[in-house]
Amino acid sequence: MQWHDLWAAFALYLVLEGLIPFANPGGMRRTLAMLSGLDDRTLRIGGLLSMIAGALLLYAVRGGA
């Protein structure tokens, strides 16, 4: 992997992160309010599942499968 790949991935991440607040700011506020009510264990499990899904997708996209 080269540095420009990392920067391209980071730029794409920022674009994707900005889509929801731009398209539906009220929905994002409601979602964040709901997330703030969850306990730590539930948030950690969600984060872990997200990391695993991202790693598996990256592995598949990069031709590891």
C-alpha cells in the first residue's frame, strides 16, 4: 500500500461521513440522540462488528479472497 492510497481512502471516508448530515440533518440528530441512550456494551459491540465488516470488505476488495 502506498501513502496516496491511504489519503484517498481517508478522503472517501470524509465524503461518505458528510452525506447523511448534508442530506438529512434532522434524521442524523435523532439517530445521535438514540445512540447517546445506548449503554457502553452495546456501542462497543456495534463498533466491533463495524470494524470486522470493514476489515472483511477491505480483504475482499484488495483481492485477498
